Amino acid sequence: MRTVEWRDGKVRMIDQRRLPNQFVVAEYSDYRAVAQAIRDMVVRGAPAIGATAAFALALAGQNSPAPTRAALLVDLDAAAAVIRQARPTAANLNWGLDRLLRRAQATDGSANDVRAALVAEAQAVADEDVAINRRMGANGATLVPQGATILHHCNTGALATVDYGTALGVVRAAWEGGNPVHVLVDETRPRLQGAKLTAWELKELGIPQTLIADNAAGLFMQSGRVNLCLVGADRIAANGDTANKIGTYNLAVLAKENGIPFYVVAPTSTIDLDCPTGAAIPIEERDPAEVTHMGGERIAPEGVAVANPAFDVTPARYITAIVTEEGIVRPPYETGLREVVERARVI
């Protein structure tokens, strides 16, 4: 199944907190519960969050008792405000909501006409995501040398999208094209998305992999055992600065030091041209228990101070290129990012 989907008037998604040991599908009939699921990381990954937010707003439309189009639009604005608070860093969340709100505003007729239009638009967001990811994968696969060892951080596969993946979509496209790649999988603390999700996806796909501790990446780069790094993105500023899972900046600096290409793979919906630099990207601070506990067991002293930022920002100067569905963007990023966003809008 897809990571998130609309079925029989409800939003269904794979509960990623339960992987790799259990495959569980969660079902939601209230948009507030979907927003909480985004916050709790039942679903995660910027493109998947964007599609889930779109489905959540469609669900809000279904739930609203508003008898008129005007009243429904008011309810939708209120619901969107709630959903926006779920994950502040991912640009795709706001992108998905704004797209549905525009569709609602542009739909004439009754409240029910607007409700139907919202469901159709949310489904279009999901369907387009899969097609976009496949195009990104094909674009990025051209950057992968034959038999390359790829260092990958966090999870950017089908689980981070509606299907197929962003950075792992590039890995997948290279593998499906006959390139015998090998993936070094960062465990990605503190929530271990690499160990739990990326390793599971690669195993399902039959792609060779080696799981490593986050702090082993430098050794593998220094010893010549990494050909390129592939990561995703949660928001890309207009100048190319990129917010991604915490630890990405570390890898980018190490890659630069060791002369290894560092590629960001993300759809144009992740590019925020209204955000001038990475300094303007909000960084989500998460529950300290993600750091102090593991598997429900405390691993740090009681009362210790904790900082738990979910993301960091990699300056554009460390990024070799940004792979999008509209092509590969190289420095200077200000011009190239605007071009691919405009191209995507025309299509």
C-alpha cells in the first residue's frame, strides 16, 4: 500500500513507529487526529507530510457541518491553522494545505461541491508525488557511478513519501537500472529512522546495505569507502541552504573535507523561495525523552538537561547539487532553484 491514502472517507497510513517489527495500518476519521499523527511521527518525511496534510484538510471538509460554501471556507481556514502546527520545519506541510485552500476558494457551487473538490485535489497531490519521485529518481541516477557505495542519512524512501522515495528513490532507480550500488545506512539518532526504516525498505527491495553508527560516517569517508552522499530535505531556502534531519550538516562538512559529492534530493514543493536563507528556517525542538530514553528505558541520568533539535541546516556551499523532478540544480542556487520552481508551476 501507499504510505498514506484516502479510503472510504478516512485517512489511512502506515504507522512508522511500529516498523520494522510490526506492519500496522492506522486509520483516522478526524483531521485533528491526523494532525496529531503527523506530530507523533506516525507518518514522517516531508513529501508524505505534505500529502497527509492535504488529506487532513479534505477530512476537515467532510467533518464540517457547515451548510454553505462561505461557512465551510471559514471552517477550513481554522482547520488548516491547527494542522500547520503539527511539524513547523517541513515546507511541504504548508504547501499541501495552501494548495487545497486555493482549490476550495476556486470552487464555485455548494458546500458539497467544495468538499468533493478537496478530496479530488488531495488525491491529486498524492498521485503526483509518486510520479514526481520517479522523475527525481531517474534524474539522480545519472549522478551515481557504476557500483558506487552511497552514504545515506535518515529515511527518504517510499515511507517518507507517498511512494518510491526521494534520495532513496535515486538509489532505487540506479538499482533498477542495473547499477550494483551498495548503501551505507546511517542509524540516524535519536529516533533511528535509518536503522528502523531505511534498512527495512532496502531489505524489502533486495538492495545491498550496511548499517553503521552515525559517528562512524567520517571513518568510512576518510578511508575511501564512500563515493557519494545522498540525503533528502525538509525545506530548501532560496539560496540553497537546506534543512534536513539532524546530523546532515555533520555529513556535509565531512564530505567536503574528503572530496565526496554531497547531493540533496527533494521535490520543488520543498523549495521555499520566500525563505531567503537557512537562518530563517524554523527548527523543531522535540521531546527530551527521545534522547534520554531508548525502548522506554531511561539511558541518561534523571534531571539531565536535554536539547533535541529535530533538524539542522546545511549551508549551500557544502551541497554539490540539488536533484529535483525538474532537473539537477547546481550553484549558483538562487537562479537554478527559481527556475525549477517556475517550471513545475507551469506544468
